[in-house]
Amino acid sequence: MMVPENLNLVPFVSVENMMDLVLEIGIDTFLRELAEFIEEDFRRWERFDKTARIASHSADGVIELMPTSDGRLYGFKYVNGHPKNTRSGRQTVTAFGVLADVDNGYPVLLAEMTILTALRTAATSAVAARYLARRESATMALIGNGAQSEFQARAFAALTGVRALRLYDTDPSASRRCRRNLADVGLDIRICSTAEEAVEGADVITTATADKQYATILTDNMVGPGVHINAVGGDCPGKTELHRDILLRSDIFVEYSPQTRVEGEIQQLAPDHPVTEIWRVFTGVAPGRSSESQITLFDSVGFATEDFSALRYVRSKLSGTGHYTELDMLADPDEPRDLYGMLLRREAQRREPVEA
């Protein structure tokens, strides 16, 4: 059997590489194409190994691993969530991911996933909204204007009919930054002084706050008939954004129910409260929106298949771009069983005199 050369080298997409790749493809095109990969993999849901993410919680945040495989490729993401980080000039969320060949176990891609996670989260939200929001939905309230906010707005503009944005954050400067960054997207953007003002007349309500605590960002009286709620911020035990009464009035859709029942808004409900996994809607097994007055809730905590889709998409776009570096990441001795000999040969090379 022919053995490929340079088995030690693994393509690595750095933050700079990822930004250049996204900009070369175009942000809207990237989001649309990424959404296609995400939906395609949800339609293949039953082929995937599925497990709730492996989390290590501390008083200040969480570090998680998110693994999955479709039997041909294996992927995982390392990700943290530390809301206090902004006070020291750090990101709340950082991440990187690996894609590997199941047949031989060798990694085929290592990539930054801080930017990529923001893109995949937004793309997933917008794909779900195409099935769950009313067809004529044009106005979105965006409560919580942190690092995820522009990506959510951009995805809804690119994939749905949303054309107007109402912003609210407890920090008005965050809303001003969000509006400034989205100035050229073609959205009608208004900064609101209260969450109540932001949701008034909104067809879609997106909540994307960061505090790691039980919170009530939306109260029951703020949600009228026909609204679609895209709950992004509640994503770990002890962290919620919606009043429980809203959940009781809503038809609830989730990614992977065993994970969402622990981490999502539905941690407030009984363990057997009925929810629908979104893959069932994408495949036509279960209905999405069934009436104009229905309140739909996508209790989105993020699942490993979405990261798998994102890595798979990035890998499909790399060829010929140069937006990656080949890392000498894997030991590749001349004889696979002679790993120690490889170390000895390196020792001999280090002893060779350096030519003047």
C-alpha cells in the first residue's frame, strides 16, 4: 500500500487564516454555505455518535470538550465560557477544534474555533428560524449585544427575511458598537433603552447574554402570540434567560435533549416536559411552526454536530487558498515501530557540528 508523504503534517487554520478565509468567501456566503452543512448533518442525525459535552465547572466558568463522529470523520471542540473574562480584556468564549480520519485516527485539520463558533452558532439559529419563525418575520429584538450579537444579526439578515434590528444591552456602549459594526449590512437598527422596548413589535426575539446565573431577561408579559424566541445565552447548569412561564406557553425545540435538559432553559422544567429535537423538524418527522399564533422557542445550547459541520465546511474550502499552515504535529518515524530510534536520530543530529 502506498503511504502518503509528510504524515507528520496537519493543516492548521489560525485566527488570521480563519478571518482571511471568511472574508475571501464573503461573510454572507460563508454563513449560507455553513448553514447548508449544519442542516445536512442534522438530517444525518442518526448516523452520529452523540453525547452531552464533557464539562469541568468552576466558580468562574466552565471548560468543555464536545466530541462526535459520523463513522468516517471524528471531530471535537475545546471551548471555555468565563463571563468575568471581559474585565481583564479576555474573551468570554475561546475555542479550537480537531477533525480526524476515523479509518486511521490521524488528524486532518486543526483550527481556531472562537470566530468559527460564533459563525456556526449564528448559522444554526438562522436555520432553525427558517422552520420555526413566521414566514413574514422581518424584525428581530436582540437582547445582549456582546461578541455573538453581530453574527446573529448577520446570519438572520443573510438567511431569513429579517430586515430590522432592535438592540438592548445593560451596557449601552455594547449596543452602540453593535450598531456601528452593522452599519453597512442594510438593516434598520434602533438602540432601545429597555428590553421591553426592544421586543415590542418584534417577530423574533434573540437572547444572547453572558452572565453565569439564573436570570430573567424575558418575562412572560413581554412575549406575545406568534413570536419565535431564539434563546442562545442559557448554555450551562444554573444559567437561564427566560421566565419559566414563557416555557410553559411555548412549543420548545432543542438540539440534543439530554444535554439541553441540563444546560438549557428547560432545566427549569420537569425532566419529562415535552420537547422536539430540531433534526426531526429538518427531516419532516415532526412539525415546526404549525400556526400563526404559536410561540416557538429554540432552546439553543450548541451541540457537537454543529462544530463537526463547521470543521467539515472549513476543510472543504481550504484547498488552493493558502489560508492554513502545515504543522509538524505527528511523530512519523521511518519505521512505525521505531519511535525511540527516531529520538536517537534526532539526538545525533543535534550533536553534528554547525558549519560556519
